Amino acid sequence: MAEELMLEIVTPENLAFSDKVEEVTVPGSEGEFGVLIGHVPLLSAVNYGELNCTQNNKKIYFAIGTGYAEVTDVKVTLLVESAVRAEEIDAEEARREKDEAETELSKLGKDDPDFQKATDALTRAEVKLKVAEKV
């Protein structure tokens, strides 16, 4: 059995991360879950949220979008709509996105067709801000 876990984070634009890690914590659709080497095989939907992994005893943080995770005993593969490493997040831009989403939401009723889109934009901005604070 291998001693390290392979993590790959794939977006439509690029391979955001591919390296060996000690552990991974994923924002699954049914709640956050952790993965260590030897994990039981698993498929899960992934929500907007903070993904973190430990590499060489240091935490690495990502703000990720929705998608899917496939877990085997030696590899975690995430196919997500977006993945931004904490160091690459522009906190000011994320604050502007949050303010714009809040303004948009204040104008919409829950029955409005754009309500979910604005809610998702707010969630993405809040996740980016939370992850940006980890640097």
C-alpha cells in the first residue's frame, strides 16, 4: 500500500492541482468529509466550499465550486467547476462580488428566476473570502 494519497483537482479550464498529500477534506453535498490513505472507494457530489489538504505537514486551501469527487484507496479526483488556491484569491474582488450579490438578492423575490443565480454568486463570494483569510 502506498504511503501517500494522490490528489487531483480538475476544472473545465485546467488541472488546478495534482500532487501527493497526506490528507484531504472535501465539502461534500452531504457534509464535509475527510480522506486518508486507504479510504474506502466513494463517489460524492461536491458543494461550493473550502477544500483543504495537508502536504508536508502544511495546509493548502482552495475555494472550489460544485462538481464531483471520486475517492479510491490511493487517489482523490475532484471534477469541479472552479478551484482557486487561497494565495490566488483577490480578497477585494471577492468583497465586491459579495456586495454585488447581496444588492442583487435584495431586489429579488424568492420566486424570481434569477434568485438562485444570485444566491449561488453570494455563496461563491463568501467561500472565496473565507478561504482568502487562511493565507
